[in-house]
Amino acid sequence: MTKIVIDKVRHKYRPARGKPVLALEDVSLEVRDKEFLALLGPSGCGKSTLLYLMGGFLPVESGTISIDGKPIAGPGPDRGVVFQHFALFPWKTVRQNVLYGLERQGLAREKREAVAKKFIDLVGLSGFEDNYPSQLSGGMKQRAAIARTLAVDPSVLLMDEPFGALDAQTRALMQSELLGIWRASPKTVVFVTHDVQEAVYLAGRVVVMSARPGRVKAIIDTNFDKTAPDVLRSAKFGDMVDQIWGLVKEEAIKAQMGRGT
Ligand SMILES: Nc1ncnc2c1ncn2[C@@H]1O[C@H](COP(=O)(O)OP(=O)(O)O)[C@@H](O)[C@H]1O
Ligand SMILES: [Mg+2]
């Protein structure tokens, strides 16, 4: 089943100062219901732009994007977003941050509290409910942001390099926790990263984008059993990373050369 259909999308930024930038050109892609899809590509290839278009934060000016058969018209509670820089309210505690999204859903107070608790537990933050973001580590902030997004139960999760700002250890931990959460309650996830290992580990399909203007260069099936504890060191995993890295590298080189001209 198809969840999101992206059809011939082109996006040009027209900054008030400076030249227009063609960020995306003729992007067509189908995201399946409840799949974990990674978008991979060199910096500046339009990954965030594509995610913002799906989120409804940027208008689709050329081509179409539809979710469940309906063209998107602005952001909606059906799509939850998690960005690289944790967008928590600094003046609210973890619990208040998670409750925030639930307040608009019209649930009774007790129910809201129960849902917030469930998701705070799920991301391993129980005991920190009353902490403010300034009292949390980077990894904990990102967990809180994920809990807040998951609590409203969006059918689509849009994540833009959510672990990019974390140290390697925290990042590895968060990756396996996210996979655990997704396996326990699958949703349609579009996960932007420039890290090939991360893409192969998390996603069932990896979309490699070309250097700007971004296009779909290749779609690779990475859906094999990754539950073994040493999967990251397996030959199959390594081969897949090498193959995809080859594709990304070509584009990264093009992006570099483009900058030089
Ligand atoms: N608001 C903007 N105005 C002008 N150009 C932009 C704007 N946002 C992004 N761009 C440009 O569009 C291209 C794609 O950006 P982006 O989607 O952020 O790429 P990525 O997320 O893959 O690094 C880049 O060249 C970037 O500089
Ligand atoms: Mg980006």
C-alpha cells in the first residue's frame, strides 16, 4: 500500500537577495505505508527541502505530493516532525512538553497524563518528567522531542537528521531505540540522513539523491534481518554500505565541483 506519492516535484527558492536556487528537480517517489525509508544524499542536495514539502512547511509549487490520496495543504497532525535541533519549549518540563501536543487533541486531562507517561517511559525518560530541557543531555532532549512527536500518534514520522547532533555512543543507542519503537508500532517513517551506515541500519529502503538539484538517483532495498546484535559487523551489512557509499560519493564529488564553479 502506498502512503505518500511524490510526483514530479520541483522546488526553487527565490530569496529576496541573491540568485534563485533550484533545490529539487523532477522528484518522483512513492513511500509505502508503514515502511522505514531513508533519504540519503550529499549536503545541499535538497533532503530537508523534500521533507519540509512533505511536512507542509513549504508550498508545493510544481508537481504534487499526496498522502492517503489527498494533496497536502499545510502541516497537519497526521505528520509528526523531529528535527536535528531539538525543538523543545525551554520553559516547559519534559512532561509539559509532551503534554503540549496532546492538549489540542481534546483528550480528558487524565487520559493526556497517561499518554504522556507512556511515551516518556517508552523513550527511557521516566524519572526526568519534571526536568527542564536545560537540565537534560543532548540525547535526552532528543528523546523528549521524539516522545512529544510520537505521543500525538501521527501516521507519518518525518525526521531530519534527528541524531546528527549527538555523540557517537548516544547516537547508536538512539538508533536502536528508534528501531525498537518502530518495530513495536510501525509507522511510515521518512528519515533524512547523510550517514550511510545509519540509513542502512534503520531503513528498509534507502533513496539516494543526486547532487543539487536533487533528484532520485537510486532506490536500494536494505530490508534484511538486522536484529542480530553483531549485524553492523556482518559482511552483508558492510557490502550494502559500500555499495550505497559508492553512489553517494559520486554525488558528493559532483556537489563539491559544483561549488567550485
Ligand atoms: N530558504 C532558502 N533560500 C535559498 N536557498 C535555500 C533555502 N533553503 C535551502 N536552500 C538551498 O537549497 C539547497 C537544498 O537545501 P537543503 O534542502 O537544506 O539540502 P540538504 O538538506 O540536503 O542539505 C541548498 O543549496 C541550500 O543552500
Ligand atoms: Mg538538511
